[in-house]
Amino acid sequence: MTVNITLPSTSYDIYIDKLKNIKLKSKVVVVTNPTVSGFHLPYLLSKLEANEVSVVSVPDGEEYKTMETLEMILDHCFTHKLNRSSVLIAFGGGVIGDMTGFAASIYQRGIDFIQIPTTLLSQVDASVGGKTGINNKFGKNLIGAFHQPREVNIDPYFLTTLPKREFGAGVAEIIKMAVCFSGEFFEWLLLNRLDNEKNIAKAIEKSVKTKAYVVSVDEKEQGLRAALNYGHTFGHVIENETNYSKYLHGEAVGIGMVMANSLAVKIGLLSELQAKSIKDLLDSYEIPTTYKIDNVEDFYNHFFLDKKSLDDKIKFILPLGIGDVKITDEIKKSDVIEVLKGF
Amino acid sequence: MTVNITLPSTSYDIYIDKLKNIKLKSKVVVVTNPTVSGFHLPYLLSKLEANEVSVVSVPDGEEYKTMETLEMILDHCFTHKLNRSSVLIAFGGGVIGDMTGFAASIYQRGIDFIQIPTTLLSQVDASVGGKTGINNKFGKNLIGAFHQPREVNIDPYFLTTLPKREFGAGVAEIIKMAVCFSGEFFEWLLLNRLDNEKNIAKAIEKSVKTKAYVVSVDEKEQGLRAALNYGHTFGHVIENETNYSKYLHGEAVGIGMVMANSLAVKIGLLSELQAKSIKDLLDSYEIPTTYKIDNVEDFYNHFFLDKKSLDDKIKFILPLGIGDVKITDEIKKSDVIEVLKGF
């Protein structure tokens, strides 16, 4: 099936299906990592036709989403003399997608790229929205650009080689979409286990459509799109405190959602039963939902490193029941501290 | 006077006048270099009001338009905790403008910047069009983005401290605009010497308006805008061969125009008298118009390093009389070689 994304700046299709043939009359660079290429590169290359195809394999993992790796990709492109009609293909998870998209956005002031996400998280999340970027010593995704892909190919087949924890991280993102935007989708998730390809494809479709709607009304994250950061305000601090090594991004967001829910319950936006229902769904996929906070004040102060903070106000994205969301920067510090003490 | 630039993506004003007061309700970082700040920083600061103002001074010169300097600017922004409402001010010539604009375009996926160009070249050229970027070992401006400024303030007063050679480089750019797009402007330049503030302001206005028109019909350089690269195909090779150290960018473009003119004469697009009239005007401002080519084949091969080349075709921008331009990638190598032999 095909989901069309129409934005003020551009329009492109997301194909959720067996990988189709890709024919390009230009040079192509496939950006991937050893894990993905080990499993799936021959399959991709069998589907790909272009004037010239080369592959650059970069180290696997969030800790390599750096300026150094970005320059490795760009240098490969310069060495292969890519021009403005050339195309990059992001073949991997969110890290590969973010870096490839950013490289494409700044190579000769912008060339096209195609996303072929291979993890559940990147299929439902990173493949829609055009956010690209890298981390640096100050935090995550602090350098980057908005750059939309030319097309996205989502083949659930790639998930067959995905480690269980990474699958769970993707499910956390799917649950996030449902809690924020669709009570009906949340009900569907309570009834349909993501343990078979049919349900997985359906859940990807629902997530992508939901995110596509959100992004189409707010490409540059001025308003509604900020709702997608439900769980991220807390999650980023958790990732930061654990040096981006203990939890996968989706896992940290999962814990962050549980924290945001506690805050939402505290100020009366969410009932305790609703919060429990969300936590139970996360637990059923063995997604981590607990985190031991060593120092509550330190944790709180780390919010200010987050790029979503505006001067001295912290923006919280809190569920307003299930299927709606409230974005607020008017939460009392004492309420937050009390919630954090519960962890 | 004010020139409005309206693009599909945005709209902004260019003020050509004494520097006006700038009031911003956000953090501001002024990016400048020791030369400009030595002469003019107190003047700028006296006009600037913001929540917090800090200054980052980076080394002066094209050879510092690098990833390292870019990271120096970005690090300053992170250290000062700029957020998405913060504003960068580019206070210097084209190098400062290109790097500041690029830093603004990738800092937290894009923040605003204001241009206050202090050289004639950057006032007439770099301040319009939104091209930002840096150089690397593969060539000039190969990494960058299109990012439009929030506003541009052009104060001819800054030119009082500009070295004579740099002034000439700016005049070369003005002559380029006239030759490409306006026979009337070229006639005006033959009649009005740029040796007083009134004429200089008028020439800046005419150049900016011309470039604004070109950019407004072709923001992302798909067509007409390529005409602005008249002189650049040759000029880039000259800069590359001389390690970006012997000639200023505008000087190299000046020589490149003379080379392009010879080619245009050879294939019948320009008369010898027209070519002479352009060269005489350049000479009258002591802008270099000659260059000794050591090895004609080497020079030719260097065209292919240029990012404007598409695969094996070289794009030439040649004057079609004075006031019009022809963009072509169908020039015979033998014609180019013969022209190069004349240098």
C-alpha cells in the first residue's frame, strides 16, 4: 500500500510492501552499516539499477551519529564525484536515515535521497517528517536540517532479522502515536498483537498515516508536530544520563511516556486507569517502563539541555486522555519534582 | 531605500542605508572577524538591542571557510544556549556571511540570521540569494544549504575601511550583473564612476535589484540563476590553481569573465568591441584581467572538479551581447582549448 505525503515544500510516496525495483538514471550511493549490509545488501542491490552504484558502510550505533561519520559519508560522495542529480539511499535504521538525509541536504546545497528503513522504529518514525541530523557533545540531533526524502520504501521483511529489543523500541513508538492521536488505534493495539506480518504492516500503515497527517499540517514543527515528542522530554534526559548506551531511543521514549503519564495523572489530564492501560501495553512487549533516578534535581536540570526548551520554560507533552495531547510549558517545578521522586 | 525579496519559501527586506537600530527579543550571536570587529563592532553594538548579545570572532579569509571554523561558530552557539528563537548576525564579508548562514541553517535544524555585509562584494552578491556554505579539500562551497536571511542591512559606510583590491573585486561583481542582465546598467557604469557614496549606493541598489529578480524567479538554481555564475566556471579553476591565495574571489571572477568573453567572441555571441568595452571597464578599476595559464590541458581538466559540471559536460555561461546571457553545455573542447591558449 502507498501513503502519499503532501507538504508545502514537496510531495512524496511511502510504499509499504515488498521492496520494489528502483531505477535511477544517475549515480547512487547506498549508505548502510555492517549489520544491515551483512543481512540485506545483496537483496537491495538486486532491486537497484543506476548509472553507478557505490556503497559506504559506516559504524553501527547512535554513538557514531557524529560529525566525523557525516564527513565520512560526504567524502565518499566527493570521491565518487556525485553531482546535483545524484541520489543517496539510506539503508538502515534511524541513525543511518538521519545522517544520510543530513548529508543529502548539505551535499552541494542539497541532493535527493531515498529512505529504505530496516528497523521498526525507523519505519514508523524516522521515515516520515524529514528531520535529519547528528548528535554532538551538547546533545542529540542538535545539528541538522529539514530535508524530505524523494520516496520511502518500507519492507516489513527486514524486520525478520531485527533483535527483539529493537522491535520493542519500535512498538513503543507505535503506542506513542496511538496515545497521542487516536483512541481507536490504541483500542486496535489492545486487540491485535504485533506478532505476525499482517498486523505489523497494518500498524506501520496506521502509524505512518497518523504521522503523515501531523507532519503535513506542521512541516517545520511550529505547533502540532511537537506532540510527537510525547515521552521525549523525559526520554532525552534518560538517554543523556545513561550516555546513550543503556537504552535504545525507543526504550527511553517508552520510559519517558510512563513519566509523562504520571505527570498527566498528577495534574488531572489522564486517569490512573488510562495510565495503567498504557503501561500494561508497553509491558506486554517487554518494553522497559521503569528507571531509577539517582538525583531528582539533576534530572530536572537536564531538561534545560534539551533543544525543545525555550529559555527558562520547559515544554511538556502530556496525554489528554488517550488519543489527544496537551502541550504546555506551565507545569510547576514542584509537580515535576514530585513525579520524578516516584521513579 | 528598501528592496523586498519575495521567494516561494519566504520574503525579506534589504535596507540600503545608514545602519538602522536592530531590536530583538531573543539571544543574539554576532559572527565577525578581527578586521571588521576592530573597525566597526562598537558601531554595530550601539545599534543592537537584544536579550543577550555575544560575539564570536573567527579568523579572516577564504582559507578559514572550513568545517573547523563552522564548528567554532556552532560551539559558541551551544555554549551560549541559543534556542530556536535565537538569531545569528553575520557581520563581515562573504566568508562570514556564508558560514554564518550555514551555521544558522543547521543549528537545531534552522534558526534565523541577519546579514550585515561589510564588503562591496558581499553587499551586492552574497547578501542576496540565500546560498550558504563552506569549502573543503574537494573544492569551494561544496557543503552548504539554501537559507534565506531574515533581513539584510547594507550600509555603504563600512566600505570606507575596505582595502582597494577588495573594493575592485566588488566592482567586478557589479559589472558582471550589468553584462549579464542589463545593457542599460552597463551604460550607466560607463558614465558614472564608483568613486563617491551616491554612485556606490546607486550601483548597489541596481545590482541587488537585478540579483533579487533573478533569485526570485529561480530560488534553487534550476535555470536563470545559473547565469549569475558568468565568470565562475573559469574563475573557480583560477582560484583552485592559485590555492585561493593569489586572487580574491571577485578578482578571479573578473579574469573568468574576460575568458568567457573570449569564448563568446570565438563562437559569435559577442563582438570584439563589446568584449573590449567590458575589459576596459574592469581595467579602469584596476581589476586584474590577465592570467598566465601554465598548462592548458590541466586547466581544462579542472573544470570537472567544479560542482556545476553535470557528469561529462561543462556548463558555460557566456554573454550574448551586453545585457543578456547564454547558458550552454555544448561547447567543443577544441574551442575552449584554443581560447585558453590565448591566456
